[in-house]
Amino acid sequence: MTENKIYSPWAFTENESQKQQSNIAALKELQEKHNIKNKWAYDKMSEQDKASVDVVYGEAGGGYAHSLYEIYKNTPQLSTKELALICDGGNLCFGHSSLGSTIKIYTD
């Protein structure tokens, strides 16, 4: 859980720059609290090091105006919105949706 509010989407809304900054702060807070790795880096780790990782995510394709991400590990039980923020590098300007462990990040 993050102390900073996560906005999804925030583009073309009132106070959008403050919402963007809140998302960036929320991502930083999540990164400080949890050991987060993308699947590519996680797969290269030793089994011992993998045990200390809290969240693992990876790119899973995409299509017109969206990118897809898969959540492989979510030990702290972060919310879908928090996981989406991680996958999108602190942005979420156009929003997100999810289906199971797959998160769709809207890019346009």
C-alpha cells in the first residue's frame, strides 16, 4: 500500500501535473518498500536471490494503443492499480485494465 494516491487515468484532467507527480512518488515508495524485478532480470538471478523478490512482472505483448504485462509474483498482494503503476513505470496517464494476472496499459 502506498501513501501517495495513484491516478489512472490522469491525462487531460484538472491538476494533471500534480496527479503525474503523485504517481511518480507512489512508484518510488513502492520500489523502496518492495523488491521489484522484471521477468528478464528475475530469470537471471540465483534461486537464493529469487526468494527475496516480492514482485515479478514482464511484458506480454500488446496491440493498438495498449501494452500487456503479466504478473508472475505478487507476494505483498499489491492492488491491481499498484501493479499497473509498476508495469507502466509510474505513468498511467491513459489508464489501465486487468484480466486475471494480465494488466493492460493504455498508451493512447
